[in-house]
Amino acid sequence: MNHQDIVAKLVDILEPLAEGRVADIGENTELTGELALDSLRVMDLVLAVEDEFDISIPINALAEIKTVGDLAAQIETTLSANA
Amino acid sequence: MRENPRLQAVQAVRQELATLGIDPFGVQIDRILSPTEGLIHGRRTILAGTNNYLGLTFDPGTIAAAREALEAAGTGTTGSRMANGSYAGHRELEVDLAAFYGKRDAIVFSTGYQANLGMISALVGTGDVVMIDADSHASIYDGCRLSGANVIRFRHNDAADLAKRMRRLGDDAANALIVVEGVYSMLGDRAPLGDFARVKQEFGATLMVDEAHSMGVLGSKGRGLADEQGVLADVDYVVGTFSKSLGNTGGFCVSDSPNLDVLRYASRPYVFTASLPPATIAATRQALRTLAAADDLRLRLQNNAERLHAGLGALGFRLGAPANAVVAVLVGDKIEALRFWDHLLKHGVYVNLMVPPATPGGESLLRCSVSAAHTPGQIDAICAAFASWTGAKA
């Protein structure tokens, strides 16, 4: 799965959580800034992402994740480490 | 001096409450009258928002023990146990706690918050994995952060979800520390500890249970939910607090681990904190003896919890969990919950307002805590105050 495929899957997961705050979610959309997800919602997002991709993402890794693209990169790294 | 930008953001939230003229997070009890009554805004108020589950804060035996220690050993220890020396009472309390739980050893911390910080940060570190329930108390989250370990959340009270996440760890699962609570403080719901113990065994992992809200309330002699569910032997570390059922302040961990005694040297929240004062240690030792023998108080507590739960249920309120020492009334909207909380206070009943993100599911709630010291009349008065609310019931 390449980076763009991962971003596309993340957009599907994020759209219901965004409640219309951002019309066009993409690579550079900020999770806490533009999407206005609070810390708890971001952690719940991680639960969903872990299940979607069947991987582990420690919540301490979130400190480095600001955008949808950052999260996709983290997933990509984890998937390639598991492969 | 210029304003701190982070505190300015907090100030803005406080201002929002101030404009409503309601301050649920700055309540002052001007005078405490008993375990269940205090003077607030000059009004005699029923306290249904404490964690005084057994009502031991005014227990004459406990007060006498504290007074004697105060006179004999002074007001404070003025330092940490490691740097400045333990008093005999600190170790005696640890021996008492180990005996109470039938575990090999115990360690005492200066608060319940620090017990979680001190245990988690000493047991795991960078490169290790901690599995925590999604609805964990802030002290568990903060302990994880202090440890530097990788933190994986699993869905609340869901052992199958934990097992799924353990499987993803592969060989690392055997080294994982699983942390759950017995009773969750927001809704009062109980953990399926038997299921969690089975997952722990399946992977050969380590299990820690925080019994802050279940010690003294549940189990034989008040040993908590793990005892009630028959899995105390499977819990590697039981963490608890002196500030709820025991009516004092402080925290502890009991364990069969042969390393518990040296853990104290690896636990920064233990090493770098002043130890508990002699009066608190003596009072807690006495309160522990009282708690172990207090089957009568546990029965009164359960009867009060059932009376409140049934009363509020009959009024049509949505409640968080089956009858328990914590009875949570789900309100939903934050502003509605705020007005409801204020209404109760003006009708002489103090409860806790809880709002997201501390609460699960993004819902605001009114948390009532029941005490063995409440009279049936006080429970009925709490119900009557709730009944007088004319707003939405959620």
C-alpha cells in the first residue's frame, strides 16, 4: 500500500469525525488545528486506524503527528517494519 | 509581567463559566460538619460529591490515632524517605497493607496519583509496552508519559479488544504491562477483571489493577473488585489510595513481586517526594483495621447506593451503571449539566460536575458518590433535589 492509498483510507475514516468542518480533507489537513479534534478524539482515531491497518500505533507517537500526511507516514513506517 | 499564553487559554474557559455565574470547579466548603454535610455559601449542604465511601473521616478511633502520632512524632517528616529517612510507621503501614491483601510486600506513596506515576514509571521504560484501558484515569496516562514506554490504548472494559492488540505485539506481548481500574470513577462501571486476567495469562504478560474506587467497597474485608471476582492472585500489582474509603491521603501498591522493595529506588515519584506525615500514617493504619472489619458499613453503603440508584431511576434519569458507590446521572449537554449542577447546590446537594474529555462518550454527567454515613433521609433528600429540576433529563 503506498502513501496515497493510506491517505485515501484515512480521509474515509476522518470524514465522519470532521462533521463538515473541513470540506476537502487531504495530506496537509491538521488533525487538532483544522479538524478541531480534541486529544481524546485523536486517541480514538488511533484505535480505528490500528484496526483498519492491523498495526500498533503507540499514543506517545502522536506528539510528532500534526497532519493527515504525518499519520500516513507513521502508518507506512509501521507497515514496512512489520512486512 | 506579561501574561502566560497557555494560562490565558485556561483563563478564557474560566471566563466563560464566570459569565454564567456558576463555578463548579472552585467550590469552597466553608465548614465541614460531618462526613456527609458541610456549609457551602452559608447553606447546610448534603455532600454527595466526595469519595468518603465508608464515612471514616470523623471516625473517633482514627482521629485518636492521628492525634497521638501528631503529639509523639510531630507535624511532618520534612523530606523523602530515601534521602531523609523513613519513620517506623511508614514500614509498619506497608506490612499492614501486604497482610491485608495477602501479598508478599507493599510500598506506600504520598498520594494515589503518585502511586500510579511511581509504579508505572518504575516498571516500564523506553522500548517497553504498556496497554491501558481507553477510559483510564489521568494518573495512569501521566505515569505512562513519565515512563517513556510505548502506550497502546484498548477499548474500555473490552478484553477481546485488548487480546487483539496484544496479538499485534508478537513476542513483545509477554513483556507488556496491562493497566486497568477496578471501578471507573466517572460512570461507576466495573471492569471484567476475570477476562483481563485470562488475557494476561494467555500472553504471559503483567497485570496492574487500580482499586482506588473499589477498595473498602467491594470484596471480602473490602479488598476490592479483584477479590470479589476471585482473581486477586492473578493481579500482579494492586494499586490503591488512602484518600477515598480510608478517609486520609496517600497511595500504595501491593504485590507478590520479589522486586517490590527495590522498586522504590527506581521510582522518581517515590524518591523525590516528601513522605506522609506521622499523623496520616497512624490514621491510615487505624482506618485500615476499621475498614477490614466494616462489613456493616459496606452493607449500609450498598443499601444507600441501591436506594439512590432506584430513586433517580424512578425519576426517569439515565444512569451510568448498576447500583454502586458511584451513581452517575448522564446529562449530555455541558451547559445543561452546569445549570443542573448549580440547581442541586442551591437546593442543598453537592455533587460533582464532570465534563468531556474527563467523561467517556463526550457526555457531561453529574456524579454522585454514596457514603455509608449517608442516612436514608439524606438519600431521599438528594433524590428530591434531583426531582425538583425542571430542565431536560437528557
